[in-house]
Amino acid sequence: MIKNHKVIFSIVLFLVPVSQTSIDIYSPSLPNIVKGLATTEAYVQLTISLFLLSLGIGQYFYGALSDSIGRKKSLFLGMLLFAISSLICYFAPNIYILIIARFFQGLGAASIAVLSKVISVDLYEGVALMKASSWVGLIWGVAPIIAPVIGGYIDHYGGWRLTFFALSVYGVIGCLFIFLFMTETNHQYKKFNLKSIIKESIEVSKNKDFMGSTIIIATTNLGLFVFTLMAPFLLQNILGESQIFYGYMALIIGIIYIMGAFCSQYAIKHFEGEKIIHLFSTLLLMVGIIMVIIALFFPKSIFILMITSSAFAFASGFLYPFLVGRMFAPFQNMAGIVSATYGIISYAFSGVITILLSTFVITSLIQIAYAYALVGIITYIAMKLMFRYPK
């Protein structure tokens, strides 16, 4: 085990919320960005969708790059790009500049999104890796708790631009921590070879445990993104609530996510992973379908919105360590390329789906219900394919 592994892992945990915070801290401001930049809901939602796309694309290259030049240099470059692009978002004069800056912000945030997993694999193995993954998932869940509440107050008192300035400062602090306190964890360097990377990615993606785990993580995370993308417009524009109210609703969802992550640490010791994954995938399918039916009768129910969103949030936090352990198990010596392949598939998938969802004009709870039903269906299909066919 690397001597100062606690310091390194602490830096990783400090930076883990970057990708999620970059969405949640300004999600309460989405309706006000529409007004402030004189644009449409669909264009503003694209700032989330393209962020997710670039988050996936960036992870593909950061994973392989970290195998070539090291984890520390790769992470530092990514956080530097994140800090600069966040500052551009702060000064964006129109929606088009904001969208472009958000794309590059996602490329920067991709560094920690993929390297948090890679460095965890460098530092730990077996049960220790599962516990580390659980902590990563737990801290990742802190962002949905804190960021929307802070973002709601910042937007209310200082305007939506101030949130991007805060993200830029976060990025600068991260760069300093990496430069001053982090040591290299990769001791098996590989020459950067794009052809080889693509070939290895194809081999990794053929593994049913990897692909199934990746899609399930992507879809359960998408359940969180559905709330972030669509709930602000329902709560603020349709139901007349404030951005601060939305922030506290997101706070509840974040708490539920953390509860799922905490419960998973107990379940890892006492239950078989395959049965847990099967059970939760089935339950999410049922929850999604039931929500569609109920939303037809209660199209403006905040209670139904919160119950369903909480179910998907709990499942996301609970399943994460089970799925990460299953994903990496066959590829202990290929952590970089496995994380890179996971990143581009999962986040690109989420980006594409959220682009589709951005075409929905939010008029009631029913549009959100359709989105959750879609998440449940994809999760269930991925689970059945993962357990049905041999490796």
C-alpha cells in the first residue's frame, strides 16, 4: 500500500464533488438564466446535457492519459481547465458562450470523475476497494445536498453568475492541493497509443459485467439528473415556488442518496451483490411505471415528485459500490482504460438522454414521470442482459 495513501485519498474525496457540484449549484438558477440571457428552457438545459457529454468524452482520454503521464499531472491539467472555463461561464455574455464554456468545463471535471476511481484502484483492492468506492459514492452525494441550497441562496442574493465564480475558486484550490500534497500513484506507465486504447476499450466493453454495471450506474445517476434538469421548471415556473425552495427539495434528495450509500456499506458484508442488483433494478422499473399512472391523476403533486425522486436517489447511492466492484474485478491491471471506457459510455449516454429530455416542455409532473419510467426500463433491461448471458 502506498505510504501516504490517506493524504492522496483525502484529496480525491475533496475533488470528487466537482462534476456533480458543477450541475447542482446552478440548477436552482436555470429559470433565471432563461430570463437573464433571453433564451429558452431547451437551450439552458443544453448547458447540462453538453456538460455531461464532454464529461464522458474527457474521461475517455484522462483514463488513458493517466496511464501514460501519471495520475497527478492528468488531474492537475483537468482541474486547471475546469477553473478557467468556470471563469468564462461567469463572464458569458450570451447562451452560446455559456454552452461552449460548459462543454470545456465538463472536459476539465472529467479528470476527477475518472481518476477518483483509478486512484482508488491504485491504492486499494478487494473489500478495501469496495469501501473506498463507497466513500467516493458517499462524498459524490454531498454535492446534491449542499450545492443546490447554496446555489439557491447565491442566485437569490447575488445572481446566477456568482455560482460559476465560486466553481472557479474551487478549481484553483484543487490545483493547489494536487500540486503541493499529492504524490504519484501510477507505477506502471504505458505509452499513449490511441489505436491500442480503442482496441482495449472494445475488449473491455465486451465483458457483460462491465457493460451491465456501466449502464445501470448511468441510468440510476440519470435519475438524479432528471430531478436537476426538470424539477426547477416544474417547481418554480409551474407551481410558483422559489429557487430556495427548490434548493431544499434537492437537499432532501441528496440526504436520501447518502442514506443509500451508508446502507450499502452494511449490505456489502451481508448480502450477495447479484441479488441486490436484481432486486433494485426490478423495484426501479415498478416505481417508474407507477409514477406515470399516479401523475395522470395528480399532475402537480410535489409529494409524488419527491417520493419517486427519493427512490431513485437511494438506489443510486446503494448500488454504486456493488456495481463498481463488479465492473473492475476482471480488469485489475487496466484501471485507467476501464474507467475511461466507463466514463465515455455512461456520461455520453446520460448526455444524449438529457438532450432528448430537454425537448420536453414541462407543463406538469407527467413529463418527469415519463423520464423516470424510461430510467427504470433501461435499468431493468441492462440488469437482465448482464445476468442472462455468459461472459
